[in-house]
Amino acid sequence: MDLGLAGKIAVFTGPGKGMGPAVAGAFAREGCHLILAGRDLAPIEAVAADARAMGVEALVSACDVMEPTECERLVAEAEARFGRVDILVNIAGGTGPVGKTAWETSPEEFDQIVRLNMAGCFNTMRAVLPGMVARRYGKIVNVGGTFGMRGRAGRMAYSASKWGLRGITKSTALEAGPHNVNVNCVAPGMVDGPRFRTKVMPGYAKAKGISEEQAVAEHAAEYAMRRISTGEDAAAACLFLASDASRQITGVDLPVDGGWAML
């Protein structure tokens, strides 16, 4: 299926780590030109090189999404290079404390992850929306999480941040819809990758007194599909919501979790 994304201009935050390379790479394969933004530029440069090898342009930009002025500069830079921004995909975010109860979580830990996962998306959306509204076209995809749909013991701060992102997404969708701008949220479940294997699973395994492989198997068993999501699974959902195939869909939370959030 041709999603009609060839030649579109897409900005990505957090494309260098986690599911970021898979998502950005999927858009490059569809023929999108990319603006890849983040703080750690070395892994982002690698993603850009892969994209250029596919025949598309890829601009790398240093940007801290927590700084509104840097987000404004990012969008201005993209518009100066390409003339417009058609798509914004917000992947940048963090995990926050893992395995801590609400009363064990410090105020500093809570504030840090809530601000990162909510304000980071707000800042980039605030920067890109005036241009999209003026051109009467735009697609925004925020990457949330299913812990912001069901909650999760030991992940209160992270769940709060992703729950808040849903509200940001839905309210902005109502405001931007009359201007032909779609704003949606992809909510991956656990995504297999370095962060899952080196941070989340070791803590879970230690808390339960089991091996890390047993911990992975326990997580997979919670899902209807009996498997952990991949970056490619999340990428497919982002592609759909960034294309005109989803032109009549806005303000949704799309779980990509093998059937955990609905169970």
C-alpha cells in the first residue's frame, strides 16, 4: 500500500535510541525527508547516514526538547531548509523510576519524568503547529505508552507522564482539527530493545527473584499475542497515523502492545 509519504518533511525527536531508529528508518523507506533532533548526536548521525543511503535528505539538529526556544529554532531550521514541516513524530522521552512505589518515588524523580514526557511534546507541538495551521496541513504523532492507559505498579511516575500526554494529545487534536491537522498518540507496550533488556528487565527479574529470560517470558505471557512489541511494530502505527490513510482519525490512543491495554 502506497501511503503517499514520499517527499513529505518529517521532524523526529529522540530518533537515535530505543525505537527511534526503527521509526525514522521506516519513514525514510517511504521517501520522507527527515529532520532528526536530540541531545546525543552520535547515534542520530548513524540514523541519518542510513536514511541518506535510502536516497532521502536527513538533517541532524541538536535540540533539548525541554527548552522551548530550542524547539522553536529546530522548526525554523527545518522550514528554512525544506520550506515546511508536514509531520512531527515525538519519540523522545524517558522511563523514570522503575520498581518504586508511589511513596518511594522522590519528588525530584516524579517532576523530572513528568516534565520530560509531557513538556517535551508540548514544546515541539507549540513550535510546529503555527506553520501547520497556516498551511492547513499537518500530522502529529506523539509516542505515549500503555502504562498511561491501564497504569502499572512500580511505574507510577511514568504512568502519570504518559496519562498526561494523552490529555495534551486529545485537547490539541480538538483545537487543530478545524485546520486540517491530525494529532494522535501511539501507545507501545513494552518494546524489545536495549532499554528493555538492560534497564527494565534486570530490575523486574531482581525484584521477583527470577532470571531475566524468565522475566521476558512473564511479560510476553501477559499479552494476547504472547510476544513483546518491536520498534518496527511501533513504526508501522506511526506511518499509518502520519499518512492520509488516517485522514479522518484524530485524538486517538492507538495501543501497539499485542493486546495488553485492552485485557
